[in-house]
Amino acid sequence: MIDWEAAIKLRSLLFEFEEAVGIADASEVEKDILLYFHELAAKNPDKPIDITAVREMPALKKVPPATLTRAIKKLIEKEKIALHEGRQRGLYSLTGK
């Protein structure tokens, strides 16, 4: 049996979190990318994040490359991520915003 009350609480907590970090209006792909960026950065804090590693994450494997590219551009525009030290593409860093 599905515990709808628990699901509602979980969704409310998730929404509060998204509001707190400023991603409530982001697409699901943008949210997934940002979460994976944080996961990879936590594992290797001194290394830039390689977009090929992000593309291999389970929630993003079936996302078309053009959609990923657009989502990354939006995250750059929102100043959540940035190209790593003068790179034109491929390597990124979290901005801390």
C-alpha cells in the first residue's frame, strides 16, 4: 500500500529545499544536473566536474544531449555552475550560489 501522507511530506520537504537553494523554478533536468554536480564535487572537491561523468548518471542517461546542453547553459545563466578556469566547454565548477 502506498503511504500518500509520507509522500506528501517528502514532496513538501523537497519543495522547501528547492526554494531554499533557489532551484524551485528549474527544470527537472537542471535539478538533476545540479544534484550530480554536488555529488561529484563532494567526492573530489579539488577537481573540476567533467560533463561526461554527469551524462553517465542514471537519471540523465536517456536525456538527449541537446537538452543537457540547454540545461547546463541555464545553470550557468543562473550562476549555479561556471565553466572551469577559462574553459570553453566540458569542465565545470560549482559557484557556491
